[in-house]
Amino acid sequence: MIPVRDAVKQKGCTKSAIIDAIHQGKIDAERFGNAWAIIQNQKYEEWQPMAVRQKVGREGGRARWSSVKTPKKPRKSA
């Protein structure tokens, strides 16, 4: 198992891309409190982030297919 920050370096993508892949079931991981630990298995080794989306994210722009910014869900107070 490796932390998300190491997976980000290995895959050359953003933390959001890793977390999204976990939520979509493309990468296996275990959660420890607030942190995720990536399970280095075949799913992880074969998964590759979308290069176009990563480029847009690094440049601070928007993806060409995104025309409307979706509002964020309000946080629930404790």
C-alpha cells in the first residue's frame, strides 16, 4: 500500500484524479481516518489518468467539454 501523494507522483496526475478513481472503483484503496492508502495491484498498475484532463488541470483552465460550472454541494455541519 502507498499513500495518495506517492500515487500522484507515480501516475503524474492530481490528487483529485486519484480520489475520483477510488470512488469510481478503478483503483482499490483503504481509508484510514482522513487518509487513503492505495493498494498496488493490477487495477492500479493498469489505470492511467486522462492526459487531456490532467493538462487542463495543471494549466488552471477548463476542459473543452465543460461549458457550465456545476455548483458545489453545501457541507453538512456537525
